[in-house]
Amino acid sequence: MPIVRYILAECRADRVFALMVVALGGWSAVSLALLALNVFEPLRVQ
């Protein structure tokens, strides 16, 4: 996949870019986890 190769090449060349990619990935994971918790909240029996 050329896009992944390009991102990996940029990460090797630029540490700030690599840190930004890792931070955005972590933030996306946290956001998706919170979204999943909110989606299943109304399904809980009270």
C-alpha cells in the first residue's frame, strides 16, 4: 500500500510527524471507545 509506505517514510524522516501520527491514533482510539460506550448506554436495562 503506497499510502502506508509514504507515512512510514515520513515518520522515519521526521520525528515530529511520527509523534503527531501516534497522538492522533491514540486520540482516535479514545474517541471510538467513548462513542461505543455512549452507543450502548440506552440499551442497558435500568
